[in-house]
Amino acid sequence: MRKSQIDRGVYNQIGSACQEQNENALALYVHWPFCVSKCPYCDFNSHVRESVDQETWRSALLADLAHEARQTPGHRLSSIFFGGGTPSLMPPATVAALIAAAEAHWGFADDIEITLEANPSSVEAARFADLAAAGVNRVSLGIQSLDDSALHFLGRAHDADEALMALGTAQSVFDRVSFDLIYALPAQSAEAWAAELDRALSFGTGHLSLYQLTIEPGTRFATLAAKGELVPADPDESAALYELTGEMTAAAGLPAYEISNHARSGEESRHNLAYWRYQPYAGVGPGAHGRRGGAFTRRHRKPENWLAALARNGHGIEEEKALAPAEQGVEALLMGLRLAEGIDRARLDYPLDRAAVARLAAQGLLAEEGTRLRATPAGMLLLDSVLAEIVA
């Protein structure tokens, strides 16, 4: 994501799947923190407000963007990702202004990927053409389920028919479309998930993000689970669903290139690959994180605090610190092993526990191919434990 001696020394992987590494390339993340309602499983930085002053927010995001541009001269953007929250609630004029400002500050790669997350409501789908005209060329739809009862359980505001109409609109407007589904719901059977996934694969999108339901601290689902009013799926059954998911997507030509992300060759999210390959990226907006110049940045999380910091300091940063090479090495390892392609140990400036690597490889959880180290499908199921063992 950006040029820096430390970043290149720690992890400057040449990816095999989608994109040539360019030491001047930078990815940009823009966070829109607002949602119509808070989903019971969501621990993202999302907030519900009765009203949003759009002019204030457009000006503030542009100012935060300009600050990041001053910290990263000489770079060219390879991707932009509008995340949230619900960024499809942003006026298309705001999206257009941010894209135009980003191009003026950094310049764009010829094949820049510009993604926007969207809810599949009819109101938001009506804006898709305007968002495409603003410069968005890839949309990620938060469909989450194709079953109305599951959507109700997940607290979603749309039903399955509305989601499929939005998907059709998106496919007619954008060059590339992805959508999310959540599985391993309480009492969900393998047969039910297989039928839903088979239907999802029939729509012809080149990318699917398929996430197991996790009970995150601080969410309404966590409160219900603590009271015994929600019983999460059995871990062994969830593991079986994960394996089934990998088999079905691979057979359909959308193999997993990351733990939860599946794509046809060439349709992988280039922006997210930049994260997982530990390339530099700038993050703007409330709660956004960044990695640039060997430093970690984190913006104020609460929208009002971010606005106040921006007015006071000219940026919304709450924390900025240099990362030691060893810290960067650990982060690169944690991110890189999420990918099916793994990591190139020759470009990883961090000592691994070689005995643990050998032991886990013998157990079929890791694979070494020359200097490349990757987690096997079985290892992906136990990745947290695998990482804990090999970090020296």
C-alpha cells in the first residue's frame, strides 16, 4: 500500500493472484459511520443518528483525506474502499467529491478498483447508477441471507426479494459485484446452507464473502447468549459447514482465496488483498485504521469526537505510532496466513518458531513450498492456534 523502507524490509510480497506489487501503490479506505439501525451481530464502528449534516460531513471527510495525502506524497492509488456503517447512504455527490479529491491528491492507477459497501434496499439500489457515475466500479452488497426468517433473526431491514432485486440492479450497473452471506446460524442444517449457497452461486457474481456467525462482545447477540436466550452453532458443525462451503465454491469456480472470501480468478478484491499482503494503506473517517510509512494510525471512533479532533487538529487521528520491524513482521504474518497463497518467508523480516512450523506441517496444518508458507484448509480452521504456535 505505500513506499517505505520499513514496509519493504518487512513484507513486500509479490502476489500471485491479482496484482503486481508496486512500491508506490497506496490503498485508501474511507469510513462512513452511519446506519439506519444497528444489527444485533455487528461490532463494527456504526452509529444511528436521527439526522446527518451532509455538508459538514463532506467537508470533514475531504479535510481528513487531504491530511493523509500530505503524509503520503509520491504515491498512486491502486484502490479505494468505502466502508461502514452503510456508505450507500452517502449522497452520490459526496462520493464523487471524495473520488475526485483522491485522484487530485494522489493520481489513480490505470485499473483502479473503487468499491462501495451497500445495503440491498430498494432506496439504496435507486442510487446505484449515480454512484457508478461518481466513479464506483465495484459494489459489495450486504445481503447476509436469502431466507426471510434468517434475515429477521439477523435484524436486517430488507427481505430476500428486495435483496435479489438490488442484486439485479447492481449487476446491470457495476463492472464487478460481490455480496455477503452469513452462515452457521443457530440450528442451521448442512442441507439448508448447501441449498442457500447453491442458489447464491447461481447468480453469477464473481465474488462472495461468506462469514460464519460469531458472537462479538458488546453486541445484542452477546447479551442474548449470556442470558442463554441464544445458543450459537456447535463448533464441530460450524467446521463442517466451513469445509462444505470451500468444496462448493471451488467446484463452482470461486475458490477461497482468503478464509471467508471466494472469487473467480481475477475477481478477487484488490483492496482487501492489499491489507492481507501487508501493503500500505491510508484510512480516513471515524475509527479508520491505516498503515503508512512504517506507522500505525487510528482515528477517533465516535463521529462527534472525530469531528471535534478534525476541527482542532486538521485531522481525525487519535493514535499514531511507529511500528518496530518485529511488530510489522508479526502483523504481516497474521494477515498473510489468512490468504490461500500464504506468505513468502524470504520477504518476512521476522523469526518463526521453525520447530513449530515443522510440527504443524507434519500434522497437515501448514505447507511449505520453497520459501512460501501457507495454511492448509485444515489449518485455516485452526488458524488462531497455528499462529500462536509459530510466532517466535
